[in-house]
Amino acid sequence: MARSRSGQVAVVTGASSGIGWELARQLAAEGAKVAIVARRAEQLHALRKVITDAGGTAAAFVCDVGSRESVEATVRAVTEQLGPIDLVIANAGVGRPTHLDPVNMADVEDTFRINLMGVVYTLSAALPGMLARKSGHLVGISSLAGYRGLPGESAYCASKAAVNVYLDGLRIHLHGTGVKVTTVCPGFVTTPMTEMNTFHMPQVMTAQVAAGKILRAVRRGAKVYSFPWRLTMMVKLSRWVPDWLMKRFMADYETAPVK
Ligand SMILES: NC(=O)c1ccc[n+]([C@@H]2O[C@H](COP(=O)([O-])OP(=O)(O)OC[C@H]3O[C@@H](n4cnc5c(N)ncnc54)[C@H](OP(=O)(O)O)[C@@H]3O)[C@@H](O)[C@H]2O)c1
């Protein structure tokens, strides 16, 4: 594989499984020194071994992205250990259903804290160094679920919609500074997050394929990358579908998680 990122420092949050694991592995194969970030140390050490056995460079950082202090300390430690950060992929996220009666408020709060504030904390902690060097790339992993609220998934969808809009504003704010912003909205990907889904997942893909597509979009500096394109069109069109029909379409989803 071409070592197009030779010497660059990349941070991937949520690297202990799924899409983040694959993003980190592929970035290391492209020559980046990768900071792999998540809460579970054992999985991070397993990934570090996979990367170093393949001749790459990785350092593991245990961090809760829902804690600003934890994220800021991690970004300082990454810079000290690996050098100035070129690329940050804020990928860590949770997918919890939203119940009705009673609302599972602790899950709802966690969803916003991790999926939204986790992205904000991560990108904000890396930004000052990038602004000082007039160079860098901030990437947020959102979801196609951010385009329309879905029954049983209100908090997850809302957290991703907020990420989309936050990153839109950030991208425009940073225009001309040398710091790029990319929003990524994947469809269904087979990972631990979706493995309990009992319903049909249209156009589902492996984490390896998804990570490859995401890294190609990042390389070409895409502003917003939503994929796969047919599912993207369906989700965007669903905004015009009346609620009663959505309710009928989504009958299976109301009680099962949708990512
Ligand atoms: N799979 C899909 O179909 C799909 C579709 C669209 C978007 N996405 C998005 O893609 C991202 C990755 O999801 P995935 O499918 O790869 O899920 P996953 O396999 O469950 O991975 C989630 C990752 O996030 C980390 N994480 C969760 N809470 C964290 C916290 N508080 N602090 C630090 N790390 C935390 C987990 O690590 P620890 O538990 O070790 O902390 C894990 O590494 C998420 O943002 C998800 O919303 C997924």
C-alpha cells in the first residue's frame, strides 16, 4: 500500500472496535503515526500489536471522550509522544435506543455527551495547534441517521444532526485558516454497534470497506461525505415522507436500534 501519510500524526477516537479500529489500521498502513484512543485499554493494546506487527506505528491512549479534561489531557499526551497532530478523526460514539415511557434519560444524556460533546471536545482540543501551524484536518464521524429523526432513535439521530450542523459552522469559520473540516455520514456498517440489529440493514458494508471509503474522502478534502449514495438519497427523500407512512415503514425499527 502507498505510504501517502508518511510521518503524519493522526488521532482516531473510538479505535478499540469497529470503524475506528479499521481507520487506525489503514492510516498506519499509509505510514501515519496513529494515536489510538478509547476507554478499553485491552482492545487498544491488541490493535497496537496488529499495527506494529504490520510495521506501523501506534500509541494507545485511554480516554473518555465525554470528559473534556480527559480529552484535553490525551491531546497533550499525543503531542508530547508523537508530535504535532495533522489529522483528527472524532469517531467515538454510542448507539442507544430512546424509550418512551419512561424516557431512559441517562442513556439520552450519555448519547449527547459522547456523540456530540465528545466530537466537540476532541476537535477543539486539537484545533489550537493546527491554527498555530496553519495546517490540519478535523474529521467528525456522524451518520445518515442525522438526516431524519427515526422512531426509537430520537436521541441518536438528534446527536448526529447536531454534529452535522456544528461541523458545518466550524468548516465555514475555519475557511482560509489552512485547517480543513470533513463531516462523514455512513450508512449501515457491520460492527459491534450494529451486530444486535435484527432488521434488514440495506446496503450494509464491512468496517474495512467503510474505512477505506472514509479515508479516500478525507484525502480528497470532501466537506461532507455521505455514503452509500443510494441509501443517502433514500434518507434525504424520507424528509418529505409523511409521519404516518414513516411510522409504517419503521415499525420494526421502533423497538430495535438503528445506526
Ligand atoms: N456501525 C454503523 O452502522 C454506523 C453507521 C453510521 C455511523 N456510525 C458511527 O460510527 C462511529 C463508530 O461506530 P462503530 O459502528 O464502529 O461502533 P463500535 O464498534 O461500537 O465502536 C464505538 C467506539 O467508540 C468508543 N467509545 C464509545 N464511548 C466512548 C467514550 N465515552 N470515550 C471514548 N471512546 C468511546 C468505543 O470504545 P470504548 O468502549 O473502548 O471506549 C468504540 O471504540 C460512531 O460514531 C457511530 O455512531 C456507525
